[in-house]
Amino acid sequence: MNAISSTSDEELVALWRELDADPSPMRYQQAARTLAGRSDLAPVKIGFLADITVQPWLPYLAVELAREGFAGSWHVGPFNAVHQTLIAPSADEAEALANCDALFLSLQLETVCQPLCERYLRLTQEQVEQHADAAISELMGAIQSFRQRSAAPILLTNFPRPAHPMLGVLEAMRPDGQDAAITRLNWLLADAARQIPDVYIVDLERACSMVGYANARNAQMWQLARAPLSSELMPLLARHTATLLRAARGVSKKCLVLDLDNTLWGGVIGEDGLAGIKLGQSGAGLAFQEFHKAILSLYDRGVILAVASKNNPEDAEAAIDTHPDMLIRREHIAALRINWEPKPQNLAAIAQELNIGVDALVFFDDNPAERAQMRAALPQVLTIEAPADPSQYVDALMRCGAFDKLTFTREDRQRGAMYQAQAQRKELQAQAVSMDEYLQRLHVQAAITAVDEVSFPRALELIHKTNQFNLTTRRHPETALRGMLESPDYALLILRAADKFGDNGLTALCIAHHHARDRVRIDTFLMSCRVLGRGLETALLAEAAAWADARGAAQLEGLFIPTPKNAPAAEFYPRHGFTLHETQADNTQLWRLALSESNLAAPDHIHPMQEPQP
């Protein structure tokens, strides 16, 4: 069972439920027709270059894109002409691909590296490696040619293992077998893809393994129409592709909000008591403990955990703190709402406490009535359709893909500890008699450096995920950001913050552009709300002003583009002495600061970071 899209209404919920129960070609075609023309879906056009017939798969992809909030449209390029079209497309083809938001590339192993498919056992190990290296080099050369003309994200399928291994039962025991060679080829492909901006791997190999290699390929349709994707494979591959495309566009959730009774344990704690709930390493309690393990794997990826439960706080907290088989403990939970208030109200409070939007929340609750109320009151929250059987909870959570993203940074690893430290900061602030005393006792530290290869993934993540204190919310793709990094006319400054309670990580970014002889313009200025109010934004702005002054600029310009979410940033420029120069037709505000009249500097309470971490 998949997650329900944030654009869901009850009609869509019913559609997804029926489709998941019967993922047949007819159902997908009906669903694609039902979803066509919805105005609440964001349009995305995908180009296809492949050596297979992709048309039978498109209804599946349309439906799964809609589940992720997109309305898909297509351009299908010439059949089995992938390399030629990437390198030297016709004028019409070049124009069509230039109008696509993403490019899907799919090549079969027999096209890319035929020797690995046919008579593999006649090859020496050296020949196997030579063929694989040459195949990847040729493919990446073609992709590089396309990249010179287009910055569109490229979704590239890898290569599944064959249903019938060449060495039969011996295959798994031979390091020089065909399976091992294909595994190495896929690693080469992934490594090469990482070297080209915005090229991502669609894991066709895993999708085939999930449905079974023998079930993944329709031999008859391959022979009749060059359409080998089976009806079992197409829904799963479409789901993977839609999730990847969403992640490539920087759209992912941040916080998982969990119910307790019959969700994190079986039974009702207020009625069954601590000894009566089902939670353990065997029997009925095992499903819930395995669910805990899946949740903690998300926590380790940087997902924030919260609880919203209708319960007596004393009973529920006793289970969290003392039950011997409880794996999710208080230190993992960033926000607790255990009361009898409506859950939509509690989720809004959780979002406010964590300084994130309600659209960053995912809600998991076993109760259908609570889920329906959440969808009606807070449709921005992604509400997972929890299965009736707890043994299916893990699959429902992990397959939703809501938290999937295309970076994994140091900040992700430490996010749980960061939110624990945040509670200590709030306690210190409550004890302080003034904000000045709080900031002095907090011992705020900062290090501002130029973005480099180490900090680049985090900079890209901040650009795509920061909404509230983000003055322009420009979502620069990786290709564009790397171009800025290489240009001497741009400064990409990233700020790491720390204090007496710990390292906050890389939390703020400024992109400044020397766009005119005497003017530097701030293209992007953003900061995580976790560290707002400590003067760090002033320190970063002062560094940008110093860079502009060193370049000989007389004025520092800043743009503010209002959005429904970035109201907290609206007063940033006037608060720092900027004057409004003009408001453009699209409400974009241009602010200016005369550097000769400015005294911008980091606040006195901010100390240099002693040992900035890489």
C-alpha cells in the first residue's frame, strides 16, 4: 500500500486503494484516464530515449506521477537510437528534448554490452572488464554530449541480472560469473553517473528482483512489439521512477508523526496496561518491533520523529520510557503530543514547534477515522493508508518513498541529536532573563566558508528544502549550481553553526553575483529555521557585503520574492539597512544597500568556530 499524495481527496484515496488491490493493466489505464486533466497536479514533461517500446508503460507512469503530485506528459524519441540522439539529434528532436523537464534513458544490456549477454563464458576476465569499461565510457560520452545542450535531469536505468544464469546453480559461487560481471557493470554505471550533474540511476535491477527475474520480462511481447516490460514489473518501475523524479526536484518530507496504540504497539495502553500491550521479539508483538526498526532506519537517514496520540500522558510515556521491548525511546522523538485534542491540531502544533511546514509532515495512524479527519483538515500532510494487518506496516511505510532524497549528508546523520540539543536550548532560553543573556550563555559559534565539493551536497539540499527563511526560494538544479561554483563572478558562502550544546551543522547559504560593474546582487539567501534568531543571518550577510566590497562594488543588492511560506524573511533587508529600490510586476522586491554607508558586522556574541568540521 502506498502513501496518499498531498493533493489527495477522498476520491483519490479510494482510487489508490482500488489500484493497489488490483494493479492490472486495465485498472491503470482507467486510473490514467480518471486523473487526466487534474488542475491540482504540477505539470512535468518527460522525454524518452530507449531501445524498447515504452508506450505500454506510460499509463502506469502517469498514475504514479499523479500519486506524487505531478501531471505527466511525454515526448518519445526515435526507437533504438539512443546514442545517436544524445550526440547528434535532428533539429526537431533537439527542440523537442529541450522542452522536456527530464529525460528517461533505458538501454538493455544486449544493446550496451552484447558480449556480457551472449557466450559470456568464452570471455577471459580481462576481456569482461574491457568490454564493461568501454560500454560505460561510450554511454557516458553520449550523455556528456547531451548535457552540453540541456540541464534537464537524466533518469538512467541500470541492468538487471538474467532470469537464467549462465552457470546455473554454480552462478552464485563464482566471482567470475555473469552475475558478478553485471553487478560490477552497475557499480561502474553508478560511479560514472555521479560525475555528471543531475544524472540519476533508476534501479531497474532491484525492481526486477522484487517481482522476480522470471516475472519481469514478457518474452512474447518483446518478440512481437519490442515491449519486454511485464505487467508485474511496470507498476513497480513506474513507482520507482516517479519517486526518483520527485526527489530530483527536491521535494521530500521531513518528519514522521506516529500514533501509539495499535501503531507502535498492539492494544490500548490505557486499558491493557504496560504488561498487556503487544510488543516484543515473538508472536503478535514482533510486527510492531519490526516496525520500530524500520522507523529507526529512517531516523538514521535524518527523518525527524514525532508522536501524536490520544492517551493519558502518564500511561503512554511510561511505555515509551520503560517497556523493555520498546526500541523507539524519548531521545528519538523530537516532539510529543499526547493528549485528547484533535490530531490535526496536534500536527499543526508539532510543525510549529519544529519550525517546519505542515506539508513536511507524514502521518501514520492505524485508525481510518483519524486518517480521514487528517486528510479533511490538513490535506498538506501526507497521510499513509495504514494496512489493517500490522505485519504490513513496514512495507507501507518504506514503499511510500516520502522521505527519499538524492543526498545523504553529515547533517542527516546528526539530525536526531540536533533536535535533542534544541530542547536544551529552549530550556536555557526559558531560564535567561533576556535574549541578550540567553545568546551570551549559549556561546554561539560560526564558520563561514566557500562552498566546496564536501559541502556542495548540503548546499544543494538547503536550496531545495528551505522554505520559510528563504528570500527567493530559487531551486537551482545541480548543473546550474556547479556553473556558479566555477564562475569567478559568484560567491557561494555556507555557514556552519554551533553552540555549547553541539554542532548545528551547515545551516545557511548565500549566493552573491557580481552582475554589474558597481553592483553585487544576492541571488539566494536562506537559513534553517533551527538557528534563526541568533544573529547568524547577520553574520552571513556581513560576509557577503565584505566579498562585494573586495570586488570594488559600491552597492549590495538583495531580492525578496514573496511566497506563501517565506513571510519570516520579509523584514530581513530593511532590518539591515537596505532601501527598497523597486517592486516588479511579479511582486519581486529589489533592495539596495550603499556599502560606503553600511556598518554590517557579525554580532559581538558570535564567536569563531574553533575547529570547523569538514
